[in-house]
Amino acid sequence: MTSEKPPLPADGQRDEAEPGLGLEPEVTMETARDGWDSKVEYFLAQVGFSVGLGNVWRFPYLCHQNGGGAFILLYVLLMVLVGVPLFFLELAAGQSIRQGSIGVWRHISPKLVGIGYSSCVVCFFVALYYNVIIGWSIFYLGSSFKYPLLWETCPTEGNGTVKECAASSPTAYFWYRKALDITDSIDETGEFNPIITGCLLAAWVIVCLAMYKGIKSTGKVMYFSSVFPYVVLLCFLIRGVTLDGASEGIKFMFYPRLEIWADVQVWRQAATQVFFALGLGFGSVIAYSSYNPRNNNCHRDAFTVSGVNLMTSILATLVVFAVLGFRAKTIATECVKRNMKAAFEAMSSTPLPDLLINASDVENMTLNEYEHWYRTRGQQLNISGYNITACSLEEELKQGVEGTGLAFIAFTEAMTLFPGSPFWSALFFLMLLNLGLSTMFGTMAGILTPLTDTFKTLCNHKFLFTACSCAVGFLIGLMFTQRCGNYFVAMFDDYSATLPLIIVVIFQTFSVAWVYGADRYHKPSELKQKSFFFYGLKCVNVMYFQCRFLEDLKLMLDRPVPVVYKYMWKYVCPVAMLGLLGASLLKMVLERPTYIAWNREKASKEDLPYPGWALAVLSTLIVVAFLPVPIGFIHSLLLERLGQSPADAEAGYMPCATTDTDQTPLDTLPPSAGDPSSFSPLLEENQDTHLQNGHIEHFQSSAV
């Protein structure tokens, strides 16, 4: 079915002298863009993507290390000033333009198309290692259906306990030796781990099956994968607060230490956590919102999803430190019993000075009493064959609370102390599996949606493209299933996404605030007085910004948007992101990158510097992820100079559509070819055809 380009509405008419718009080709109508079956599916998808493993293990660790309650206050401040405005910007851009990340930024300016491709590259890097973590969760979930749990006690070797396990702990030994069989450094590769390889394959199969129909299949899966973790967290919270030591853990967690606000690195860590918690720059937020009706209240969604994300982080922190408080008190109490037993036995066989404490009444001895005795008397004792040690609750709370150490060592150890430990272990790792999958779905959407929107061949073979993408991800992901694979996971986690995503978000904000096309209310000849050029990009003067993007949002949402966003997007967010970029670069330059390795002989962790080849790899990851931005800019400039692409000033700005006659886009059908009157105003506006990058581009309609 073909149709000619309909005339523009009166308020969107272009200057007759405007070049580049004389071409009126016949355009093949595409089917309506897929849409969410309900608002609930969309909300669960956004929440599922933003609430991930980082909320469970990264946020509690940062709170613990950086002032407890003071860090939470700083986090909330940065989320309100930076996180919510940038999150709203991505939601609004995707919903109004109804394209993936590539289409959105090309729509604003062909020179900025590289931003979308850069987001896809980062999503691909993240998907590679994130699914490995999901594979680890599958392995532990399968191992949880055994009683007793395999990591409850150390295995025996000959007539004694395995030395590596005895020198560390059963959970640490199981993680490093049984699960990963890790090498001593990243230089030692080792063979593939067959069990983890199988779990990785299972993870990719689950992702492929959940996404083979796009959002129509993913949306249904979200009902379970996004809701189930909250059920588990509430169960753990109810169980955790009843444990002995939970109050000490929570009190230790939230005690505010305001002096940390003077540390620049604490601000950097808080800003980075806000950045990743909301999934900014990945393109997934844009992809999900592009399937919404245009009159959806994305402003309210920005606050709702951000609020749910924050409350989830706090809930997870309560759970983690209630359970870790129980674990720490149990370990410290056992330490007191061992020391008092040794002191009592030594006193009965060897003359010792007065202990000034009743060593036989250990059951009624508190940790505070023991700590006071140890400082004043215990550390001065010299008992042959035994060393009296400090039994500090606070020191135990500091052990193993970061990243995988929290999930696979500290928390698993705490669950072995629960009655019915296999049940709680299975529940916990099933929660981790669902948290990881819901984030993984969003990450894959950040790859698949923009590419299928951009390339028609991929759009026509979505299932095949999805299956091939998962197969490629699995094959490349085999590098993480080597014995040294955990070190590569840490490398990708620390360096493949952070800097590139910060740069992407800076360009995103600059694009919307300064390079947002031509003013829809003025002719191109008039816009010459209202704009300026910056390295070939047409930028809009500050005073005219509000009557462009904010006015489009007002018409789209049918309600005014607070003008404060103009200043947030133009000044506060760019300055904050540039500061974060500078602090991150400074840290990398001043401190040689290191990784945490497991030393088998010492049975302990140690910090090792990355070797030269590893530094080259991580540098390559950063460069490759960011490279599409300058390549896209240069490519567009070359096409423009060769006369194959119109300049930005002449590309023809298509204003955001403000009506959507159909709330369920997927169920709509194309109008009759012989009835032009059946086109809605939205279709007439969206049927505009643009000549960009040397080819005809047709924007799909959401309502027919």
C-alpha cells in the first residue's frame, strides 16, 4: 500500500524556500509499532530493568563504606538533582519520537547517531558479563537443593580438613574452589569450567525464549521476574529482624557520619550509583518508553520508577545488614567462647594473673564486656599455644560485603545458620536469578530495539536476530567461564560501561538541550537569529529552549512541565556529569587499576595490579564503546560535504506528535489504501519522510 506525503498542519508548515523538502517519494506504509498490553507491564519492565543486582549488593556496600545514613542522604540529593531529570529526559525522548536509541538521536541530528550506536555497544558489553552472574546464580540455585548445603562445612582430605578451607571459611572455599576453581591471577588462564559453561548456556536460552516475541513475550515474564524479588525481600526482612544481632547490624548501617561529605570520592561513588541504578545511557529506558502511547504521563513515571528504585535499595540494605548483623554476632560470640575456654583451661594448668573476668560464665558474657576486658587485660596475656584475639562485632560486619563477596560468601554463610537453610538458600538465589533476568531483558532491549528500528531486514527477522544475538553473546561469554573468568567479569564491570556511559549521557543531555532541531513555531529563515553553530551542529540559544522541547512535552502530556527542567538539563546535569567524568578519569590516572585475586596458598584475597596486556584490553573496551560517537559525527559531516545528506539546518525538524488515537498500538491495522480520510492527524504528521544519511527514512506510526 502506498500513499503520497500529506500536507503538514498549519502550525507546522515549512518555509517554501526551505531546501531539501522538494522530494516527494512514494512510501511503503509500515505496520503499527508494537505497544505494551497494559501500563502495568510497562511499569514492571522499567522497574525490573532499573532494580537489579546492584541494589542488593552494591548499594549496601557503598552505604556501609561511606557514612551509612549520610550516604543515603547524599544519594537522595543527587537522585533528585541529576537522576530524575535525566531519567525523565530519556523517557520523554523515547515516548515522543517512538524509536530506539539510534533513531532518537539521529532524529534530533544525523551527526549524533553515534550516541545510539555507542549505547548498543555498551549494552552488549554489559550483557556479556551480566549473564555470567546469572549463570552463577543458577549454579547456586541448583546446589541449594541438597541437605546439608555443600558450603556448610569444609570437606575432608585424608585424615583432616582441606587446608585451603580451614584457613578461610567453608563458603569462601566453595565459591573460589568449587564454583569458580579460580586461578591465582589473571595471567593464569586455565581450562573452561564445564559446569559454569552449562549454566551460562542455560541463562542465554532463558533470555532468548523470553525475548523472542519482543515486548509481547517479555512483558508477560515481567509479572513474575519483577514482582518475585520483592516477595523474597519481604520474607527475608521479616525473618531477619527476628534474629539475634539484627538490631546491631541495622544500627551500624544507618549511623550517620556526616564528615564523609567532604570527600570527593564519596560524591563520585554516590553519583555513579545513581547513574547505574536508573540505567541511564543504556538506551533501554528509551526502548521501553518508545512502545508507550504518546499521551502517557512519563513525568509521573520518572518519579514513580525512581522512587521504587530508591525504596528497593533501602529495603535491600535493611535485609542485608539485619542478616549480616546476625552472622557477625554469631561469629563474634563463638570467638569469645573459644578465647574464654582457652583462658580458663590455661588458668587451671598454669599460674596466670587475675583475669578480672569470670571465664567460666561465658554464656552470660556480652560482647561489650569482652571487648572492654580484651583492651584492658586480655591482649596482655601470654598463653602458650594459644593467642587471645579481639572479637569485634564491627570488624565482622566489615567482612565480605562487596559485590559477589556479599552474595556468594557472606550472605550464604549467614543462611547456613538459619533453620531450614536449603529453603532460604533456594529462595535467595531464585531472587538473584529474577533480579538479573529482569535487568538482562532491558539490556537486550537496548540492543535489539534500536537495531530493528534502524535496519528493516533485522525488523523482518526479529526472532532470528534475537537468537543469533544470544548465540554470539554465549560464544564470546565463554571467556568468562575460564578459571580466570571472574577477573574478566570484574574488568568488564569496572571499565567497559562506566566511562562510556557517562560520555553518552553528557552527549544526550547536550543534544536535547542545545541541538534539538529547528523551532517548530518559526520558519528556518527566522531561526538563523535564534541559533548558532558548534562544530557543525546547529545549537539553540538558551532563551528559545523552553518553547521547543518543553512546549512539545506540554502538548504531548496535555499539561505543563515545570520550567525548572530547562535549567536542570542545560546546566545542572551537564556540570554534574562533567564533574563525574573528571573525577573518574582522575582516579584512573592517579591510581593504577587493580583487581582482587584469590591466593590459594594464603587462602585469602589480595589486590594485584593489572598487567600491561590487561590494561590494553580495558583501554580498548573504553575506546570501542565510545568510538561510534566521533565516527557517526565524521560520517555525517563527510556525507554533508559530498552533498549526499542535508545540513542539520535543512534536515527538516519533525515536531513531537501530540495525539494518539489508539491506546493499544499493537492491535491496530493499517487503513484502507483507498480511503485517505481514514488517516488520523498523528499518522499524517508521522508519515513525513526525511532524506537523511543518503536514504529515505520513514517514521512508523503508533495510531492508524
